[in-house]
Amino acid sequence: MTTQNTRRFVLSSFLAASATLFGLPAAQAADTVLLNAAYDVTRELFKEVNPAFTAQWKKTTGETVDVNQSHGGSSKQARSVADGMEASIVTMNQANDIDILVERGVVAADWAKKFPNNASPFYSTMVFLVRKGNPKQVKDWGDLAKPGVKVIIPHPKTSGNGRYTYLAAWGSVIKKGGNEAQARDLVGKIFHNVPVLDAGGRGATTTFTQREIGDVLVTFENEVNLVREEFGDKFDVVYPSISILAESPVAVVDKVVDKRNLRKQATGYVNFLYSEEGQEIIAKHSLRPRSEKAFKKYNANFRQVTLFTIDDVFGGWKAAQKKHFDDGGEFDKIYQK
């Protein structure tokens, strides 16, 4: 092979490899590429959402759009975008993580008003996954505090899953007429029973299911159903008597889409999540849709449970963050003790 042919070969190989790496066909790259930075237990959801959106967008506009995906703990993802990851869209599991991006000037302050339902096209709640037969007889939040019960929860400092679990346990006491001292005592005992704090929800799931650590995993309802699909009847699911409404807000990253001229496509992507097609995909993946039609069709995926909101008990995410999760807050005091 001549030197010139060698160079051509290397260049063509590099281009093909680059296309494969970024999920693009080697023969023809997409006209437009979006990046959705999402929290880690939505991997399976967006594997189905993304090609459905690209097909719909191609059909209605004639434009070829490719959607790349990034996953991690919700708060970790927010920090990555704040530090420069050029995501066009962010899909988080708490509003607080998007507000961090507002403070950094990359997302508009009125992001929650730009789409319906506080810009949350779906929501979930926290439930318990236990070993088959529920040998520790875990039935409600108080059971997680019992001596000898090992509880797997991701770190509330890095994971929205962990924050929702903490707040669900705390709020369960308040909503049943208890006071803050009693709530603090329960949460402290629960975290005393946590043998390892993973950075994100998917890591916690791996610790529980594959490393076989712990008696109970507290996680999102949709993650429980994914585990049961993969492992069959090896685990049981337990719904507590009361839990928290966990919204999954979505925002267009204004700084990125304006820089790269992607606003139309990114907005179209978020709107697709609210469409009947998008809502049906969401419901099929055991995330609670906003569409009544999709909810009824997949009603078997969702059990009735009394839910309270962050606003109800904590006065919103900003107040909850400041009191419970900022450095020196309630979580630090509880966990250090």
C-alpha cells in the first residue's frame, strides 16, 4: 500500500469509527445531532423514545436528526452540563438540578413554565424491592429503621433517587402527624442501616441485585419493574403506605441550542415526550404519564398509593435543598452522627 493510500485508509477508518462512536451511520451522518443528558434509570426509556422521535421528526420535517444520550446520577449530570457538557436537553428527576443550571446561566429562569405540568412529562414514586418472600418483613418506612435490616439507597448528595428516598421517609412521618424530631430520628436510623452509598440509582440497583448486598433497595417504581423483568421472581416489590411524588422535569439548554442553532429540534424533542406516542412509550416503561389515555392503557403497571409533594411538606425544592442537602444541612448532621 502506498503512503497516500495508507493515509486515505486511516482517514476513512477514523471517520467510520467516529460515526460509530457517536451513533451515526458511517455512510451518512445526521443533519442534526442532539444530546439529552438524563438521570441514570431512564436508559431503557430513551432507547425507545429517541428512534421514535427521529422517525416522527423525519416524517414531519424531512430533516434527519440523531439523538445521543448521556446518563448518570441526576445531580452529577447537572454539574456536568454546568461545567460545559453541551447537552441540548436535560431530563432530571428533580427541579433543583435544573435550577442549578439556571444559576449558571445555561437554562432560562422560566424553564418550568415553558412546557405543561411544570415541564414534567412524567413522574414516579419511591418503592421497596426486597428479596423473594420478603424475609425481613419490610412493609413501610419504619421497617427500614429496624436493627439488622440493610437498606440500599444511593447518596443524597449526588443522586436524585437518594434525595427522594430521604425526603419520602422524612415526609411519611410528617404526613402521619409526627414532628420533625421524629422524622429526623427515623431518617437517621434508616441511614445507619445503609452499608454503602452509591453515587446513583443504577449503581445502587447493581449493588443490590448483582453484588447481593442488602435486604431492601429503595428506588423508583420504574426501576423496580425493570429489575423484575430481568431477574424474574427473584425479588418482590413492596409499596409503602405513603410515598412521594417524584416529578421528572425536562428543559431545553438555552445556551447550547442558541449557540448551535438547535432550538427548533430540541423543543420538538421535548414536545414529543408530551405527544400520545411519547406518553405511551413512557407508560410502557412504568413511568407515570400525564396522558389519561396512556395511563389507563398501562394501568396494570401502576398501583394506587397516597403521594405527597415536595411543596406539601418541604416548601419546594429550594427550601428542601438548603435545609437538608447543602453542606452542613440535616443530611450531613445525620450521616456524620
